[in-house]
Amino acid sequence: MDESIGSSSVVIYIVTLSLVLVLSPHLSRFLRLPTAPIEIIIGSILASIGVISASQENFSLLAEIGFLYLMFLAGLEVNLKSILKMPKIYIIKSFYFILILWILAIIFGLIFNLDVMLIVILPLISIGLLATLSKEHGKEAEWIKISFLVGSIGEVVSITALTISEASNTLNSYEELIYKISLLLVFLGAVLLIYAMLRILFWWYPEFKSILMPPEDMQYQDLRLAMGIFFIMIAIMKQLHLELAFGAFIAGLFISTFFHHKKELEKKISSFGFGFLVPIFFMHVGASFNLENIFIPEVLMKTAILLIIMFSIRILSAYTLSFIVGKGNAILTALALSMPLTLMIAVATIGHEKDTIAEFDYYAVILASLLEVIIAMIAIKAIAKVQKQVKKKSFKKL
């Protein structure tokens, strides 16, 4: 009897998750919002009525794999070669932006007496949703280009900061922390050494790339190699007791740097992730979010504080970019970088699982990450529309 109940429960989960996977893109087009917030909201609604539960073992396992795959995709979006080809002034100003962003985050965090994990969340940057903006406003738009540049550098900094802060919050002594950070630095040094060696190898023997990933690939060798690197990196991080998400990110960074010419590979990896594993992770996040907690005054107050600070520090930091792209484009860049949905949820998830973030703070971060996307998207559309109208008027005068 118990076995039949268990099997029927699994069937309900499979059918429910499958329906959400199918319907969420249609809802996304209808509401003109990215699918991630929609999947989180649906997951929360389904959990509140008892259809799914975040504690279900198989659901949790798939969500964890989806989270690591999401970090893998985040690394895949960063192309070190394209960053190094940008004009030096752009790279310098981008570092100024990130430096000021982190300084302001620490200052505001201390003023509002926020926990360490929340201070780390404030300056996070992710370029995951920039692809949506580039499709709508065009890749050649000046503010889109600078957003990708700043976002790529900022995402690397954010992932590194996430790893260090996670280690500092879970260790018991400074000796352990120093050891963990030293281990991380040694790991990064080894990664850089391998990167330098492979650059030399591929420069002398460019045909080696074709051996690893043949142009006419009938056996999916490119995808097999990418998945192999993904799991090997996670296994290494597991063995070193370092943050698995960082290993997944490094794996994606490796693929994007050395095999960026394989555009179809990026599509294969992304389509599998965003078509299956990543949505399950977002649904799991929603399922762990109790809708009743939205109306708790403490959660609403903390959400408002996070939103105000996160938008403010980016707009203030964007002043450094106004000298090269103009004030209007600088504000658009600030808003484009105000949607670190994936990383915010990643940090909140890690903090929640390891009890380094308070329960109400967790709910506030999830709610703030959703509202940020909605507010930023609406604001960008409005400002871009005004800019187009101004350009048309000035063109007519000429």
C-alpha cells in the first residue's frame, strides 16, 4: 500500500514539473518577463497548496544538480578573450565600477547593520539575464556592450567573493579560514598555470582543438568533453572541500575561453540547462519559499532596504562609466547590472542550507531578487524608449 502511494506521489511530481517546464515559456512571453521569476512564483504557489514539497528527496537532488549546472552556464557566458580585446580605458573604468560598487555595499551594509552574507549579496553581478536585453535592444547598443564587459569581470569577482565568504562563515577558526583561502589560491594558481600552458599548446598546435572537438562531430564529442570537464571540476572541488559552485563556474569559463568557436556547443549546453535542469532549480527555490512570509513586516522592510541599496550603489557606481558612454547609457548599464537573480538565489540557497543566513533574510533576498528583475526591466524599457524619441527629434531637426 505504501509503495503504491509513493509511486503515485512520484507520478504527480513528474507530471507537475513537466507541465511547468512546458507552460512557463508561454507565460514568460505573455507577461514579458524572464522565465526564472515565473518558475519561482509557480513553485511557491504549488508548494503552498501542497502539490510539491522542497523536502522531496529526488526533487532536491535534481535541484542541486540544476544549481551547479546554472553556475556552469554562468562561467560559459564569460569570454576572457573578448574582455582582453576591449579598449584599456573600458577595462579600467569597469574595474573602477566594481571597486566603488563593493566599497559602497560595505558602507551601506554597515550603516543598515546587515549580516555579512547580505553585504556580500549587495554588489553581486550576474550576466545571465543580459542575453534577454541584448535580444530586445540589440548587441551593438553601447550600453549592452559595456554591460557585458563589466558584468563578465563582476561575475568572476562575485563568484570568488561568494566562495571566500562561504568558507569564512562555515569554519570554526582563523587557522582553518587561512588554510581554506590558501587552498583556494593554490587552486586558482593551478588553473591559471593550466590556462597558460593550454594557450601555448593551442597556439603551436591549433589542430589539437579539432581533435578534441571535431568540426563534423557525429558522436557528440564536444558535449561529452564539456560534461566531462564539468563533473571532473566538481569532483576536484569536492575532494578539496571547496565550494562546488566555484568549480562548476571554472569549468564553464574553461569551455568559453578555449572552445568559444564552437557556437553550437554553447547552444547545446544552454538548451539542456535552461530547458530542463535550471527550471527545476528555480521551482525548488520557489517551493522552499513560503508565500505567507511575504506579508511579514520584517521581511517586507528588509526587502525594501535591499532593493534601495542595490539600485542606489549601482547607479552611483555607474558615474565612472558616464565619461565613456554618456549619462543615459551609464544609467541603463547600472539597471542592466541590477538583476543578479541567479547569483542572489545561489548565495541565499547556500546560506539557507548551511544556516549562515537568517530565515527572514532568506525570504527577503528571494523576494528582492524577483522584484529587482521586474523593476529593472520596466525602467530599462522606459528609458530606452525616451532615448529613441530624443534621437528621432534631434534627427528631424537636422
